[in-house]
Amino acid sequence: MKHYIQTVFGRGRGSCTATAIACVLDLEQDDVPNFAAFGRLRWIDALAMWCEAQKIHGRYLHASDGDPAPGTLTVASGFGPRYGCIECRWFGLPNETVLDEKGCPRCPRCNTVPAPIRHSTVWQDGKTVHDPHPSGQGLAYPPDGWWIFERCPQDGCGQCGLPGATRERRLRAEALLEEHGVAGGANIENHGATVVPGGDASAARPSEPAGA
Ligand SMILES: [Zn+2]
Ligand SMILES: [Zn+2]
């Protein structure tokens, strides 16, 4: 595996997931687009399309369905130790927030209540084995689940991608990747993913992209 450090940071826009995927699949860092940049409701479409184009079988194992098989390198999905502000995009550690009169944390810039930021790490045998964030602090809690990626054993079996990705979703994802100038591979700029309420129809997967 590789040990890359993410290059984009921030709530709902950081490149931790893409960086962790490059690590577990032993790819060049720039070969995995920053899926978070596609936005909260669309990043999973982009991931599905990219897996399909790259002949990768991806799946999400929810923590309630058990642990990944021993030895498997996975991308753990959960919450890192950092907080982010939806209002002004500030992010930092809990001790960098300011406390209001009730002792609750507030954004030091705009006084909005900050929220924990999702994060992804490279995970194996029950622990983070590489944190793409330069702090190296890993996840603050046990992961909600794991993304598991495997190269297609047949170099293209017709079912590469993410299970459950419909034709409609694939077409939507194709248009998205084209719009961002990604042919299932090249790096992309951060297009300012926004964090909005709502979620992905596939309930078991995290609907919000991991942040920083
Ligand atoms: Zn703020
Ligand atoms: Zn396949």
C-alpha cells in the first residue's frame, strides 16, 4: 500500500476518502478524483462510475454487518477529531472553538455551532494503519463502516462498480464526471461541495462525503 497525505481539507470537501482509496489500491494519488467535490448527494455516483471505469469492485460494509475479513485493507468511514462550521467553513479542533455562556462550543469566526467532520482512514485488522490527514490523529470513534475495493478478477466482468448502482445512476455519474473533466480517473479541482440536508437513497452508506 501507499502512504499518501490528502491535499484538500474541509467539511464535506476534503480528499481523505480519495487519498485512502489510492493508498489501499496502490494507485498514484492523482489517479483518484476527490469524490467529495461532487457534493453530498452526488459523490457516491461519481465513486460508482469511477469504480466501473477502473474495473474495480467496491462495496460498503456497515459496522452492524460485522468486521472486514482479517488482513483486508479497507477505507474506514467515520468521524475524525475535527469540527467544522457549516456557515463560514471554518474547521479545527475542539480546543480551537470558543465556548458560549453555557459552555457549548461555537465557531471562533462566526459563532455558529460547529459539527464533527466525517473522515476516512486506511484500516486493517481493527485499527487505522494510515491516516491521510497530516495530523495522524485517525478517527475519533469506531468507524460506521468500511469501503472495500478489489480489482476485477477478470479485467472487466460487466458488473464492476458498486453493487446496486442503477443504469440511471450510472448515466448521471457519467454526465457528472464529464462535467468535471474526469474520464474515470484524472484528478479534479475542488468545486466547492456544499453540505445540505438530505441523503442518499441507499440508507446503509454514509450520505455525506468524508471531510478532512
Ligand atoms: Zn463559522
Ligand atoms: Zn468486474
